[in-house]
Amino acid sequence: MLKKFQCRNPIKLLTDDEIQDIHNQTLQVLEEVGLHFEDEDALGILEQNGCVIDQKKGLARIPNALVEKSISQCPPSITLRGRNRDNAVVFDRETIQFGPCSGMRIMEISSGKTRPGIADDAIRTARLADALDIMAGVNIGLGFISDRPADINLVWSYVICCRNSGKIFSLGSMEDSVKWGIRIAEVSEQDIIIPVSSTSPLGWNAEQISTVKHAAKSERPVTIQSMASPGITAPITLSGTAVVMNAEILGMLVLAQILKPGMGVIYSCFTLPMDMRLGTLASGSIELAMLTVVSAQLSKFYGIGSMIWGPNTDSKAYDQQCGYEKAMQWLLAAQAGINLIWGAGMIENHTIWSDEQLIVDAEICERVGRYLDGIDTGGGSSNFKTIKEVGHFPGNYLMQPQTLQDLPKEHYFPTISSRHDYDSWKKLKPRDLMERAESAVSKVLDQHEAPALSPEADREVENILFAAAKEKGLESPYLDI
């Protein structure tokens, strides 16, 4: 059973009035500046629903009333279920869950060097994520599988997720793979995450619009994410970035609701701060965490679910920077009430994957979850009875029934972090945290058997692979044939 937590008192970075101001600025941008839609059909649909269209520039200026109407059509909660129907991911006002993301290369623990990932790595990662009940979904950990054809790489990732897990998985944002991902989900009778990403500033390209059309046709929710970058594709001010982010998301939300009124929409902050000194991403920055909190506030303001593709780190190694950047973002995102925090296992700006980092991140998530569970003050009479019975020094609480009864639910015990004294720690084998994580990976995989597809479903999934390969002019979805 997947672990779920509740955020009943979310933190706020902006006041309610400031959120209202962001909303008002967003409406002004949508109505007066508009969004660029790289799709004539989409522009025609928007024009039929009251938008002012500049066909030559591909712009749609969206009236306030249409934005407000579209927001009101979004369902207040969404539940996505995996092949195992007990594996439910919930998007509502309080539920918090965690998930894995991916990188482009794999980092080896022994050497610290990276290498291309292969299908066997992807299968191993999918099985690992399936085994961890703190992970609400599954991912293969790789943005590219080096021993599978590049043209159908994403389709391969969906197949591996489906065959090696009973949990939901995410599609990529590339339209020509989305239709195959939806067919795979239909065959396996499960829900999936369908993300689309803006072309900042204030734009949506044809591929992403087509993905929304596929989602609408299949009656599945869509995750709308903005990739605005402060100072690059959005104003340098975080408030200005929030306005651009919000305008991009709401603009696509409008199109989604026109295509399928009542369509499920998930609000996703995927803003990408840059370090202006170096010209590099700063995905471990505190500014990204701050924008995440604002996105949570905006999603709650609109009454729709939320998701982020993180936390992440700018570190290139298993070091303190990796730990503190990720832990801070995990905690702030959860405290803000982001429903699905999808970023375990990644380091260096979404480029490096590590199964061992997935284990470490899972432990961070467990700690964050314990924080969200809060302190139960309902045991007042039991507390008083125990305090009265123990009395004063030299009394102690070690053998009290309350201690034995409530210890497991009151205190979280880590699996790989060390709490030994120094002398005991020196005798540990292995002593290094990441080596312990490596051992934990092997142990988890040895004890877990992923749920298999039925023979009929597996054959159909294989047929989908061959159909996707044929569409790309390939004789086979395998490189060795």
C-alpha cells in the first residue's frame, strides 16, 4: 500500500492579497499580451470561444471571463491508479505523495563516474521504485536507454515501467510517443501522468498542444507545467516569473477545458532558475523552492491539484551539497502542500540518475512524511497517567507500557542513516552512507517480485512496441535484430 501524508496547515510565502495580485496580473497578461499557440486548429478553437486571435503572429488573447469559467470547470480532486488498483495517487487539497524522476546517465558508486544506461538498468530501477512504498509512482531513471533505438526510446521506457511495476508512471512530453503511452496504459488498465511543457516566454508549441489533444480524446488528466526561467524567459523578479508561469499554465488550462470540459488538470511548477555568473541551471537553488511554494499557493487558490518535477540539486557528487539542497526542497514542497513531489533519485540538474540516491531520497521522504504526520495531542489522559506513575528522578519511562506501545508510531527509525556512537560506527561495514544505500538496493530487489502483466496484455504491449518501431521506419524495436 502506498504511503500518503496530509498537509493540513500549508506554509505560505505570499499573503492571500499577494496571491490575488498575481492572479490579477496574470489575467491582464492573458487578455492584453496573450499566448502564442503554434497550432492553427487550437487558435481556431480559441477564437470560437471568444479569444482575440492574431493569426499572423499565432497569438491568442484570452478574455478574463473565459479564464475564470475554465478554472471553475476543473475537478477539485483527481485520483490516478496503477495496475495494482491499491496504488492510488491523489491530487486534492491535502494529500502529499512522493515519486522518482530520471536522469540521462548513471553514476557508479565505486568510481563516481557516469556511464550511459541500458535496458537492464532501467528494469532494475523500475523494480526498485515499485518495491518502495514511499514512492507513489515508478520511473526507469533514464531519459535515454542507450541499447534501444533512439526513435522509440520513450516508448521503451513506458513498456519497461508497465512490465515491471503495478504503479503509475509518467509519459514524456514528446507527442509522437504519447499516443503509444496511452495505448500501453489502456492495455494494462492503469492511469498515467501526461505532462506538457510550455515554450517560455508565453508560448505553447505544436507538439505540446497535440499532447493535450491526445489527453482530452482519451479522457485522461493533463499535467500543465511552466518552464519559465527568471531573467531568461521570464522577468528576473520571482513575482514576475510567477506571473509568466501562471499565465502559461492557465492559458493551456483554458484550451484543455474547451477540448474536454471537466478535464482533470494538474498545476506544475517546472521553473528553471539560472546562475547568471556561470550560465548554468540552478535547480538546487532556494529560489526554485520559493517558486514551488508559490505554485502550491496558486494551485490551492484555483482549487486544483499540484505536482513538481523535483527536488533536484546542482551537485555532481554524493556530497553535502546534494543532501542539503534536496532535503530543503523536499521539506518546503511538502510543507507548502504540493500533492506529488516527483524527484527522487536525481542529481546534477536532472542529468544523472542513481538507484542509491533513490534510496537516500526515500529516507528523506520518510522523514518529511513523519513531520507531516505531526504530533498527536489526543493522548492527554494517557500522558498524565504515565507522568504521575513515574514521578520524579530517579524514575524513568523505559519500561512503561506507553513507551512500548507508542514508540513505533511516534518515532521514525532510519534504515541507512547511522545513529551509532563513534566507536560502533568505526566497526560498521560499510561505514559510508552511499555504500549502505548500495547494499539496501540489493536487499530490496532480492526481496521484491514485481507484478507481471498477463500473457495477453504482455503480447499486446509487445505489438505496440513493434507498431511504434514500424511507424519510425524500423524493422524491429530491438537494436540486435
